[in-house]
Amino acid sequence: VVLLDGLVACGVPEVVVPEAERLRMAVLVHLPLGDETGLDPAVAADLDARERAVLRAVPAVVATSDWAVRRLVAHHGLDPARVHVAAPGADISPLAPGTDGVSRLVCVAAVTPRKGQHRLVEALAAVADLPWSCVCVGGLGHDPEYVGQLRSLIARHGLEERLVLAGPRSGTELDATYATADLMVLTSYAETYGMAVTEALARGIPVLATDVGGLPEAVGRAPDGGVPGILVPPEDPVALAAELRGWFGEADVRRRLKAAARGRRAALNGWAATARSLAAVLHRLPDEPREAA
């Protein structure tokens, strides 16, 4: 049995497909390769074809959400019986005390076009009269050109003192960042799930995010049906700004979202559940390798 990361396997069918006749393989797909934002159409089409060849050749594909399963089945014409879910876990952490209960915003995402931080900047510029501060945590080395454009946009709106690109943080430093958060914000163009969302909810932090991909699943619901976040249409900084203004202006909204976030926190599945889901897929692999399609 061989478990392969799709970020590697899906780009090299010439390596993987012949081995499907020898090995019992499963491929874990984080994000379809051709879905990466900003790719040249020809590059995206080539990655798409490579990924399709790999996923059709292996006996099991593992995705990170029900939405991602539907996307892979429809896009690549896969047998639904061979595509499985193993949603990322979120181990419950101490409740975040926050700052003042309203004004500290945190975004945790690599600074890339797919994560759409420029939309967050535009929305925050539209509510510059409100007393917010925002820290964006995430790697700055993936797309230096985009980072440069983002810094220019922040400067153009005069937000340098209020919106900080902090770079990557992990461990206790990331924990400390979450501890100060009153609201998690995420403006992605595409997400197969949204681990940063569940990491925030695991600390009782409400979420404001774009309604794309698997993010609605990550936000989820508390056991009593309460929704611990607000989802806005993609490509709509105006809607994002309106929800931010509502967050600041409506104490009842904040109370409802915080209560739902705490309820969702208690119901989150940890990484042990993810491991069990993945183990079940591997356990059910056929005894013999399948013939490549």
C-alpha cells in the first residue's frame, strides 16, 4: 500500500500510472492542480490532463471535503465509489480571550492570489472609519510579485499601521496570534476545506469568509444549529465591508456568532478522526493492484 500526496503524484503520470499495475495506491488531493489561481490556461490544461490520468489509474482517491469529492468526480469523470473523504482535523485549543471582543481581525493564509488578501484590503479600506486592526499571518515567499502589489495597495489606502503582513508563524507564536483574535477573516478564491477556519473555531473564534468550495463545510454549524460564521460571495469586497460594519455595529450579531463558535468548537473532530477515516480507505484497497485505465 502506497499513499501519495497529490501535489506531487498528480503532476507525474508518467511515473505513477505504470506503478498502478504493481502497487496498491491511494492519492490524497488537497487542491486540483489546475485550479490554482493565476495559472496560464495552457499550463492549467496540461496539469488537468496529468491529474486526470493519475486519478483514473489509482484504486482510491482521498479528498478533504464532500465538496472536493463532488468536484473531483464531476471534473475528472471518476467512479464515485473510489473517491473518499478524510476531512482535516482540528484539535480543540484553549478559548481565545480576544482583544476587546470586536476590533482585532486575524487572517491566516499564505499570501498568494488564491487567498485573495487584496479583497480584504479593499474591504478594510471601505471601513477605515471603524477601529479595527488586522494581522495577516502566512508565508510571503510563494509569490513575491503579489506580495509587492499587496504592500502597495495597503500603502495607497494608508493602512500600514493597521494592517500588518506578519509572515509565517507557528507553534506558540501562532497560538498567541489566535489568542488575540476577535474575528477570523479569510477571502480565498478557492478552498477544498479551510483548515485555518477550523483552527479558529477550535479556539471559539467566529469566522468571516468567502462562500467558496469547502469553506461552508469547514464553518459548519453548532449542535444547536447556530452558524459560527458569515459567508460572503466571492469577488465582492463591498459585501465583505458590509458584514464587517455589521460585526462592529450589532452587538447581538457578535454574541450570536461567538456562542455558535463555541458550540462548533465542542463538536469539531480531531486529527484522530481524520486518521481513522484515512486508515479505513487504505484498509479497503483491493488485494491486488488494478489495471491502469
